[in-house]
Amino acid sequence: MTKKRILISFIIFALSATLMAADHPSMFITKEEAQAINNALGKYPILDQSFEKMKNMVDAALAKPMEVPQPGEAGGYEHERHKQNYRAMQAAGILFTITGDEKYAAFIRDMLLKYADMYPNLGPHPMAKKQAPGMLFHQMLNETVWLTYTSQAYDCIYDWLDQSTRENIEENVFQVIIDWFIERNHHEFDRIHNHGTWSVCSIGLIGYVLGNQDLVDMALYGTKKDGSGGFLKQLDLLFSPDGYYMEGPYYVRYALRPFFHFAEAIHRNQPELKIYEYRDQILKKAYYSAVQTTFPNGVFPPINDASRTMDIRAPGIVLGNALVFDHYGADVNLLGLAKIQKEVVLNRSGLKLARAYAERDNIPDSDWGSIEFTDGHDGEQGGLGILRMGTGEDQTMLLMKYGVHGEGHGHFDKLHFILYDHGNEVIPDYGFCRWINIEPKFGGRYLPENDSYAKQTIAHNTVVVDRITQNKSNRKRADKVAGKRHFFDGSGENVKIMSARADDYYPGVKMQRTMLLVKDDRMEYPTVIDIYRLESEESHTYDFPVHFRGQLITTNFDYQTNVSVQKQVGDDFGYQHIWEEATASTDETLKFTWLDGHHYYSLVQEVSPETEIIFGRTGANDPNFNLRSEPMIIIRDDAQDKVFASVFEVHGYFDEASEKSMNARGSITDVNVIGSNAEATVIEVMGNDDIYWRICVNNAGASDSKENVVKFGGETFKWTGNYKVDLNVE
Amino acid sequence: MTKKRILISFIIFALSATLMAADHPSMFITKEEAQAINNALGKYPILDQSFEKMKNMVDAALAKPMEVPQPGEAGGYEHERHKQNYRAMQAAGILFTITGDEKYAAFIRDMLLKYADMYPNLGPHPMAKKQAPGMLFHQMLNETVWLTYTSQAYDCIYDWLDQSTRENIEENVFQVIIDWFIERNHHEFDRIHNHGTWSVCSIGLIGYVLGNQDLVDMALYGTKKDGSGGFLKQLDLLFSPDGYYMEGPYYVRYALRPFFHFAEAIHRNQPELKIYEYRDQILKKAYYSAVQTTFPNGVFPPINDASRTMDIRAPGIVLGNALVFDHYGADVNLLGLAKIQKEVVLNRSGLKLARAYAERDNIPDSDWGSIEFTDGHDGEQGGLGILRMGTGEDQTMLLMKYGVHGEGHGHFDKLHFILYDHGNEVIPDYGFCRWINIEPKFGGRYLPENDSYAKQTIAHNTVVVDRITQNKSNRKRADKVAGKRHFFDGSGENVKIMSARADDYYPGVKMQRTMLLVKDDRMEYPTVIDIYRLESEESHTYDFPVHFRGQLITTNFDYQTNVSVQKQVGDDFGYQHIWEEATASTDETLKFTWLDGHHYYSLVQEVSPETEIIFGRTGANDPNFNLRSEPMIIIRDDAQDKVFASVFEVHGYFDEASEKSMNARGSITDVNVIGSNAEATVIEVMGNDDIYWRICVNNAGASDSKENVVKFGGETFKWTGNYKVDLNVE
């Protein structure tokens, strides 16, 4: 730490001395790169498509009257207008550089002059809410994006402008914004958070463009220029050593944009900083850990506040893909991403990627395998585990979340899991409750139901104790604790396994979840095994929720449907948003089968006598129809120590159009806990075709070499290491 | 009629005399055609794909142990097994003919010998319900399909078999089935219904194969051989003169299969019957009218009992496409269908289609334009109107239903409409309530909720009077009446219109619905205008339901949501299946906006003071979770005469992945009825950008030349013909 400070001080000293007037453009593309792209057009399809797309967008903007309206409400017309303006200016700058066509330069100049007329008269946005206000936009965040893009556009026409126009724009636009960010909102600027990243990126870029190294240094090291804030500190603290981003995949695709835009500008203007090497190539790790979490269709798993459809075509990922390919090596997996993205950025890196893509006959789907990420900047705060079997659309993917809370966008969902199978998020995460950018829906902002439902534990696939959300739904408390890794082994061909704990989420209750993906030739598809173990000193009510989509097909127990009147399931912690559709009680291994897409899914779970079952559906206490209507099943048991031992079986096939249905009932018939204690858990699974599996899991200190011996019900079980799975029990 | 009888008698006489032993095979493919296909393999991709698909299917069947199980329950394993068996046998027959590989012939022989062991010991299926029983299957229908396919398979190996094997199979399989159909179930055989078509097709085919002209004649003219039943009678009565099939598109795709299989066998074995010319080329019309109803993605509109996903890849449509292309001319629109189907049948016709497809560089999307079909065998029982603007995925398609009830599979839905836009069924038909072939869902059969909800008027987008279903939900009564065509004009570029009546559906209430598709350059997309006029001698409660999908975005009126308790909306006629989510009352033009896919949709409707509004969702009184959970809005007014004047506007764009939202509120602000009486209705529509439209509709006798003069509120409106639409009112 001290060593690093010294290094930083040295760098600051070394660089502040040299006030370099940058070449223009030099943030993202140079004249030489533009020439190379110009020469390459017509050769590489993905480059051509990207160029055409950009040109169509900008030409359409040029064809319409230019509008620089007074600030308006979030998600409203003016808000959108200013967003479109910065996108169009940035793209016009690149097109001007590539084509030399002055209409693009004139467009940027004219628009900036309109902004120059307006900016000095703006103050804090009148509709700012809790967050730091912008001037054009209700929140400063949007304004930092505006400046990031506009700096790049300005960079591209800098040499083309005359001196007096430059002076006008710099005084009446850029200096006003710089003052706003640095003077008035330095707290936001120095914040270790994605808002801070955008802030430092935008100021760093405009600093380079204006040749103002002072601004660049503040961007790199914080307003105090001591390394307590700024870009490097963010690289230190916002990612785990594996590159996992603390807010999760949805936010990282947004955060990666300023990280890469600024990194690329640093690389080009201060190569001696070796930014791409910083923190053991943390930018590479950040990029890979983002894309390695994605479902096979390129969509980011919607953990924490996240939309359910954000995918790798997001601009930050398209940007990162080319830069990572260029700076860290030509990985074929990145070409697999480009196959989904169908787009490259227009600079040297994008050209390189497009060329490599065109030169290969057959681009395989990206294959990320099974992987675990540690969480927390020190890598000591739990993690995220992903098990995969199969490739492409046939892949079965199981994700478990056991890391940090993730601050303001975090959900109270420790030990929550998602099952993705055959192209669908079969056991889903609800995602955020927000109709993003849809102005009539509360300005497109987060909705009240995001707090009251989407963040609550019951909205996830993890146990709720006493119908209360983890950490009592207190974010500050949740940010102080983290899940704990127990063990992870994704290396087996037929068995992949992960186990984690969450002990600080309910007073006096310790939780451990062990999840497996198992392949058995007698089964059609990989099977999920789930062992959720709770230990407590007192008795509690444990709710085991499973969210699903599609249609209930059958159960092996009777239930009573609420046919003419429906009530909410509970009063708080998200339960108030669930309609009670039906209830049941059962004493025997339960089986619950539903249909999703072309496949059937069955939950088979061992139950205690008189286990209660609730069939729920979201939508209660939703006065403005903000929630989606989605089904779930909740299995409720009163107990002190408890093991929920479950199998999630994928089976059969249904196609309505061809009217085919096969194996709608599935094979697994029984799950039993043979024994469980603080040392180990042993369960068995039975099914048709003489399926008889036994799973032994080590619950105490993880070790690959530990000799485990446990005795349950008179039988002794022995194994070495963290687990033993026998798929052919005699 | 008399003339036709004489003709038929003559034909019977002429043909029964000649007992021809058919060449083998001759039902569907000959040795010469097989040779031509063999030579063509590797040349035409769609032929190769079809051959490969068939070969993979059969080779997979050959690789498994052969199973001919005892009969089982509908949708169960044995049921599916026998279906797979006949599919595999038919395909094996074609493969044997094409490749000469005897393993395929041996497969058919061995399987038929297993059936020969079993059939004589079978009686009526033990689990038969209301319908005529089969022996292998719970209903005879499935057995007729079995025989249709198996006859073709047998045809292909007939010459290859030795005499004693033939005798065994014919005595112990075919003769048993023939007796069952002809002797025991002649009522089903002679029925003018798709079950009857399958029956006569199967008997006709086996008749030809066995050289038994007596059977063929019964298939053609009914068991009495007098033309009172049989294939020709079915061609006379089951289609309107336009070729529209009385049960609707979902059933026609099933019915077309036996129609074409038998027609092709007749054509090949009794060409003198000129079957493809019969009834002014009714088979051509039947095929075209089926595919012309489809949505741009090839899915059949789910009117009446229908699944929501049945599309033109159904086997009967793939079969018809090649035969129609071959016998009626090489229409490029049929190549457009082949683009979606990606498959041809393997005979001369399929080869021809595949060759034509391969020879064309660019296959355009099929373009069906706007079209009206008359309904009833005489074409005098109303019809089905379809208006279209745009092509391919951008198409807006409006369908209105005003024909016959359609017997047992008909829904009580006169004047119901469907809006398909941008690739989605935006204002949908619920379709049937059935999880087809999913055995745990009531054997995959129709569910009780099909009668109690899906067939009821409230499940559709048409007015419900006094909360009672049309014709009091009495099918026999509904079969006696029909909608009435008023006028249809799909020829205009900017205005397309259709108008129809339903006067016999509620005692004392006359209904007329006029629907338009309108294109105005100030609007982003085509707009739907809807004028639903009710005349009555007494006051009634009129419910105007609109079913939608996706998410409610905004309304211009306040509503009260039932937040913690939800009740069913009504007690019967389908209302018992609707949860009341919210209620409202409004005095002013209502606007209701929702999101579906990438677009926003707004209903704008003039309302009377104190109009009630109910937000509903299906799912109440659904003890077994048989219904899908889907939203609707019901606008309720008490009145004597009433005009519901509405606009359905398509607007804006939303993409969650790219977080873009535009124009979520739409342009249309007002709809007013200027005046309405038995002569005419005049309405006006207002919106942003000075949109001011006036629509004048003739309500009395339709005529293109009639001079209309009406006076409403002191203003006189004049126009010639059925309507006048002015999109630029001064």
C-alpha cells in the first residue's frame, strides 16, 4: 500500500511536469486508424455492418432538424433528445475521421454551439431527486456520459475548428461542466462507484483533449490527487482479484464502458502508465468475468437490480470485446461473442477483430465452462459459482450467488440460484422492478416495488426464515457481511458441484447450500441436485421458494385452489405482493412438474410430515401494475435444523405446433436425507431405470484430501475430500 | 343438384365395372418418381434436408427395439408409440422406394406382422369416451390416420412381400380395420366432418392398394354408394365456394391432410375423375384459403378451438404446398411458404417445388394482401375478413370473424377480431383450453375450461350483452345462424375497410362492426379504427372486452386496484374465470396504453358518462391450473342503442436490452361519434400534428354507387358508396 502510494506520487510528479498538447484525435481513434478502416471497408462483413449502422444513425440525425431543448424530466422527450445528441455527436466524430466528410464535423460544431448558448444559463436540474444533480439531466450520471461521448466528438473535430469557435465551446460548455463536476460535486467525482467511474472518465477525456493534465491527474488519482479517489482506486476496489464486479453483471456492462473508454485514452496518451497491465491485468479479468457469467444466448444473469434482457450487445461489451482482443490476445471465445454482437467499434481494435472474424471459416459458440468468481476487492467475501454442462442452446447452467450484497443495487438473496436450460431461464431471478426509460412508468426509474418486492428474499430462490428478509432488509447491515465459499469443483465430467454458506443473514441461523449438476446416461438431460442445510438453536419457519415460468402440469399431491377469492400471502417483506392461488399439505416426497418452452421440469423434494405448500403469483398490492404476473411455489416447514434435499429434473419434450409430447412425468421418484450434521450430509436419489444415486458432502472445513467418516442410521460412509457422488449405488 | 347426382351415378357405373389391380406403389410415389428423387439428391437443398430428416427419423426408429404395445390411454406412452409407428412405417416405405434398401421394407413387414398378431384380439378401446372408439386408439379418428399412413407403407412394399405374408397382414390387420370402420362405425365413416374425411381417405387408400374398388367407391360416395356421404360430398359441404373451411384454419390444416392424400391417390389411380378439377378446383381454393389466413410468421390465427402455435409447417400444409404447386401452377407465394416450411414431401410434386425453390435466387415473403372469405357451403353465411398493410414482420393484420359457428369446435365469438402487428398477436384470441397431448393434463384432451371459458363470448374481442354469451352458449342454436357480410374493400392503399353484422345472437339486439386499417404519414404505423354499433329495443349492459398481452403502461383515468383481495368478476358465461384486478369509472374519452414486444399500443375510445371499466385477468375458478394467466380490459356501458367508437394505435418503440423507449404515449387523443343511425355512422378522430380524420360508414344496404346523405347535429355529410374516409379534415 505504501509502496503503491510512492509509485503514484512519482507518476504524478513525472507527468504533471510535462504539459503535452495531445494530437487530435487521440482518445479513441487516430487519423492513421481511420485511414486503415477506410481501406478495409468492403472486406470484412462485420466491419461493414458496423460502419453502415453508424452511418445510418448519423445520417438520419443529420436529416432531421437539430434540437437542443431545455432540460426535461427523466426518461422524457428532452432527456432522450440529449442522449441521442451525444450518441450522434460521438458517431459523427468517428465518421468525420474515417470519411473526411465535413458535414459530420459541421454537425458537431453546430450542435456544440447550441449547447454553448444554453449551458451557462443552466443550474442544477429542477427535477433532481436523491442523487447528485446534473444540469441537462436530472442526475449527474447522465451528464458524465454526455461529456464522455462529447469529449470524443470534440477530439475528432478539434483540429478542424477555428480558434474562436474552440474558445466559445470550451468556455461555455466544457468549463461549465468541469466546474460542475470538480467544484460542486467532487463527492460524486471521488466516489468509488460506477457513477464515479463515469465522472473520472469524462473529466479525464476532456482533460486530454484540452491538454489539461491537471484534470487528467484528478481523474486518475481523485480531486486531491493523492490516490484516495480516481480511476486507479476504482480499479483497486470495485473488482475482486478475479475481476468480478461488486454490483454484478448487469451493472458491470454499464461500468465497463467508462473503464475502457478512459483506459484506452490513457493507453494512447500516457502509455507509460501501462494501464492495461494495472493490478495484474485487472481490466482483462473484469471483462472476462463479465462475459463468463452470461447465459449461452449472451444475456447477463439478472442478479441484483438488473433487467432480464441485457446482453453482450451492450455498448460497453462491444467496446470491451475489441479492446480486450487487441490488448490481451486473439481469443476465439471473443469471436464467439462477436457472432452474437454482430458489431465492432470503429478503431484499430475493432478492425483487428473484424479481420480475424472474417478470416475464420467457422466461429464456434463461446465456451466458458464452469467457473467460480471470488467477491469483494480482497477476494475474501464469498463469490459466485457457475456450473455448466453442454454447449450452446443445449446448455444447462446453474448459478449460485454467495458474495457481497453489492450496495444500493444489491438484493437480499444470499444462496439464491438460477437455472438456465435449453435457451430459457427456467428457475429465474425476477430482476429489477423497473420499466427502464419508459417515461409514463415513473419516468423509467426504479419503482417502489423494486424495494418492496424485487429486492426481498422471497423474490429469489433461496430460503426465507420466519418470513423475514435476510438482514431484515437493511442494506447497511447486509453490506457488512458476505457469503462464504465452501468448495467448488467444476472439473468433473459427470458431476460438478459447488457449496457455500451464509451465516450472518438471520440471527442464530447458519445456512449452507450445496448444488450439483449430474449427468447419468439413464437421464435425458443433466440433473440438478440441491442440498440446503439450515442449523439453528431455535425453531423457525423455513420457506423454500421456487420461481418458475410457464405452466403447472402436475403434482403428486392434492391442493386446494382459491377459486373465487384470492388473498395476499403475507403482509411484508415481499409476501404482500404475492397472491395465494392454492395451498396444500403433504407428508410424502413431493413432486411438482411444470412446462417451460419445449421441456418439462420437475422439483422432487423430501418433506417432513405436514409440510405446507403455497402456490403463489406476483401481483398483489401493486396499485399501478408495476409487477409482472409470475408464478412460484413455496414449501414451508417449521423446524430447528433442516435439510431441504431436492432434485430439479429436466425431462421430456413438448412442441405445441407439432403436437408432440413425451415424458411429461419424469424419472426421479424419491429423494431422502440419510443423515446430516455439522460434519457431513448424505442423501440418496431414486428413480426409474433403477436409478439410485448417493451424494456425500463434507460440511466442515473444506479440503481435497480430508478423510471423511460419518455414521448415519447404523451405516458408515467414507470418502476423501469434499464430496463423493456415486451414481451407481448397488 | 340433380345434375350432379346423375353425374355421380354415371361415374360409379363406369368405374365399378373395371376392377383394376393397381401398380405398386401408386398412392403417393411411383418407382419412376423415386428414381428421379434419387438422381436429384445433392442438387436442391430443401429436397436434401427433407430426405435427411426422414432418413434420420426412420434410422432412429430402426435402431431401437420394435414395440407394438397393447392399447393405452389417450396421450399416453402406448398411444404415442402407435403414432410413431405409423409415421415410421410410411416414411420407411418412401425410403425403401427411393433407396431400394430392404432394411426399410423389412421394418414395415415385421411391424405389420406384430400388428397382425395383435389386431384380431382387440375390441373397442376400453377408454373410449364420447367419440366413436378405435381399437388401438381411444378414438377411431386416430385409427383412420394409422390406416392412411400404413396403407401407403404397405403400398410401397406390396410387390416386395411374398403372397403368404400379404395374406396374413391383409386378413389380420387390414380386414379387421375395414370391418371396424365400414360395418361397425359407418355413421362415423359417412359423417360430413373431418373425422369422416380421414375415414374415407384411409378406406379409399387401402381399397386402391388391395385393388378393391368397392371400398374405393364407398370412400368416394359413402357406404350406400349413392353420393349421400363420402369424399365428394365432403368436398361439396365442408368448404365455402371460396374454399374456406367451416371449422376454421386450425382444423383445416388437419383436414387438408386426408383431403390431399386421398385426392392424390385418386388422381393417380382414377385420373378420369379429374379430382383436382372437382367443384371448380375446390382443393386449390381450400389450400389457398387456409394459408391466406395465416399471420406473417406462418402461424394460423387461433380462431375456434385452436392452438396458438399451429403453423404452416404442419404436415398437411407441407403436403398441400407441393401438390398445389404441381397441379395448379408454380405460384411464387408457395415458394414463400416453403421458405418457412423448409421441407417438401418426397414425390414428384415435392421434387418440382424443391427444384423451383433452388433455381430462384431470392424468395420473397408470401404476400397475401387483404382478402375476404365467404362462409357456409353456399357462401351465404357470412365470412371472414382480413385486412393487411405492410409485408413480412412489419405487417399489420386485422382479422374479423363473421361466418358460421363451426359446429363442435366453434366459439361463440361473432364479430370478434384479432390484431397481429410487428410479429405478435397483439389483441389475441385465447385459442383452445387444452394442453394438447400432454398426458397429465386430462390425457391431452380438451379441458373443462374450454367450454366454460375459451368458447364463451367474453374470452373474445367482441361485445357481450348482459354478461351472457351469444346464443346463450347453445351450440345447436349457434349453428343455425350466421354473421352477415356488409361490405369489404381491401383495395385502398391508405384505407382498407370491412363491415359485417350479427343480428341473431342476442334476442332483440342487432350488431354491426366496421373495422378499418388506415395509413397516415403523420402516424408511425397503420392505425385500426373500430366502429361497433348496437341497436336494441330495450336497454342492456354492453361489455366491450379487449384482450391484450404484455404490460399495462398508462391510462388517462384513475383506477382502483384490488390490492389485497381479488374476486371473480362474474358467476357464469366465462366471467367466473376472470379475476377482477381493478375497476374504474370515467366520463371522458378513455386512453389505455400497454406494451407488447417492442411496441406500444393504445386503445382510445369515446365513452358515455359513468362508463365502468374492469381490469381482468384469467385464472379464477381454475382448480387445476388449466388456464393461462392473461390480462384484459372490459369497458361496460348501460344503453339501448350504442356505438363503441375506438382507435387502436400502434406507436413508439421499446427495447429493454438497449434501454431505448420512444413515444410511449401515442398520438391519438380523441374519438367522437358525430352521429349514428340505421342509415349511417359518422365519427371523427383527432390527434397530435393536427390529425383530424372523419369516417363515414353506410349502415344500410351495401352498394358502391349509392349516394348517401345524412344530417347529424346540423351538419350534412354526403358520400358515394359504402364509406368515405377523409384523413385531412379542414
